[in-house]
Amino acid sequence: MHGLGWIVAQAVTPTPTPTVDPDQVTPGPLGFAVVALLVVVVVLLVLDMLRRVRRVRYREEANEALDAEEAAARGDGVEDDRGR
């Protein structure tokens, strides 16, 4: 085994040579600008979606409160036909 280890240690490790120009495969400033623009657009869309979902939730709560007030004003205390 000692002889085999010496042969392996003496073997030359080949170094790979690049076959493509690194400047041709990197995204560069234009790629960065496109990705940054996509990030900004996605963040704005998420914020808009959250605002709309919150608005729908508050509108539903307000409708439930109004329905409860109407039922109390009628004095029946029975839920309306919409199941609320």
C-alpha cells in the first residue's frame, strides 16, 4: 500500500481550462436591472393584494354588524336568510 500512495501523490492533477468566456455567461448590469424590476413589481402586487383582502374582510365585518343591528331593531333575534 505504501507504494500505491506514493504513485497517487506523484500524479499530476489536471487543471480544467475554461471553454467559455465568463463575460458572456454572466447576467451583467442589464440582468440585474431586470431582476430588480421584477422584485419591485412583485412587492407592489403583494402589497396591493394584502390591501384588497383586508378591505374585503372589513367590509364583511361591517355587513355582519349591520345585519345584527337590523335584527335587533326588528326584535326578532333570528338570523336572516343568508345564514348569518
